[in-house]
Amino acid sequence: MKAFEEAAALLPPDLRREALSLPPLVKRRVEELRLRLGRPPTAVIGGDELPLSGRPVEGRDLDLTVEIATQASAHTALESVRQGYITVRGGHRIGLCGSAWTEGDQVRNLRRLSSLNIRVAHALPGCGEGVLPALFQGEVFQNTLLIAPPGGGKTTLLRDLVRLLSDGAVGAPLRVGLCDERGEVAALWEGAPQFDVGGRTDVLEGCPKAQGLLMLLRGMNPQVLCCDEITAPADCEALAQCGNCGVKLLSTVHARDRDDLLRKPLYRDLLARGLFEKLVILDRWTTPRYRVEGLPLCGDG
């Protein structure tokens, strides 16, 4: 409920009142709040979008939401805006669409916004307790990859596994280095994590994973290195370098299942390196939601 109210507080006043008037049980299930120019705002629950108001969204609503989110200092969030999103206090993320201003092949800014998506950050302490023991061999944590489609709960599970590893829920407490590029896992605010990521976790936020993983490796002497959403060859190279230095790995990628994972060249090549030993497949429509599989030494196995 608190997370939803924090996210709703980013909306213009009349749309905020509309969102806050939703029944409590609905609020707890809302995953996203979406504003599209000329359309009524909606709340995303599962695969459905629930209209919040009969009034269509206006351009000033989009601009005011960004102004509220950035505390009237949009220029301070410019680097994030170039990536198409803004991460705000509490770990909530605002995705942005509109007219891109480019120079060469680089996006310099977004202007004349057409839509935005406020993703409500959900913490579920304890959600990783059932799966964590299966990620150990004896007393040794195994390099683990978490997979699910977008919105499938990878970040939420990653956050809780980081906390559990750091606090020694299974075996001895471990030093965890968390590369939180988009600020969604720990959600640092003035240096303090807004989510509990454990007492022995060091967080590097806002840094690209390829550089951040190596910075944590060199500077913080972690026993486990974690990051969210591997998306580029440089991320894979950094993970391989860290893994070859003896540090354990925990990361996430977008994929439905093992077959979908292996159909994607980036991830097929990553698995072929033999870095990861455990695969956790998340499916929000099954019970239990998590399935743990062993990975072969080579991704084509």
C-alpha cells in the first residue's frame, strides 16, 4: 500500500485523488500507472489496464508528473531521461515516450512527451526464502541466473536474494556487491537504500553494468556480485571477467524459459562460457512461482 501511495503521489493532484480512491485490495495489486496523451489514465493489474478517470490526459499532466518526480529539476535527471526513464525515491521508475532529440546516433533528450509509465516498486521480503537453499551446493552459493518476461518479478526476487545472502539466511553471511544501474533494486536516496538489501551489501547505483561490476570487484572485495537485466555484450564480458576472478554471480535476464533463453544469441553465448550453474525460472501463473534448474557447462547442452 505504501509503495502504491508513493507512486500515486507523483501524479497531478486530480489524477492522484482518482488513483488514491481505488479500493485497498486493488491498490495492493497495481503494478503500473500509465498516462497517454488524449486517453484516460489507467492502472495496470496483471495483463489488464483499469481506467482511472474519464478525463483524457493532457500535455500539462505529463509535464507536471516529470516536474514532481524530479522536484522541479529535470535537468538533474537528464542522463536518465536520455535512457527513456527516471528513477525516483522509493525505487519507482517512470518510463517516458515522446519526441526524441538526437545528435548523431545519441539521444540527447526527450521533449513533447506523449506518454509515461510509473512502475510501482514492490518489495516482498521473504519471497526468496523458498528458492535460496536450492541455489547452494553444500555451503557454496552457485552462480545463478533469474529469468522471466518483463514484469515477471525478477527484480523483486533478486532484491530479496541479495538480502538473504548478505544476512546469511543460508550458510555464512556473504559480502555482496550490487550494481544497481537503474536504481530499482536498492533505490538509494542520499546514499541510503530505500529497500532492505542486507547488512553486508555494497551498492553502486547509476553506473553502467559493464563498468560497475568491475569497479565493485576491484574496490569492494565482494564474495557475490549481482546485477539486474543483462542486455549487452559488454555486460556479459564483465560478468565473465568477474566470474573468472572467483567471485560468485547472481543476475537476471528477460526470457520466458530455457528454450527462449537459448534462442537469443547474447544469452546463448553467455551460457556457453559455463559461468552459470543454476537457472531460476519465474512464472507468475504457476504454483510455486519459481522453478530451479541446473545449467550444463555449455549452453548448447
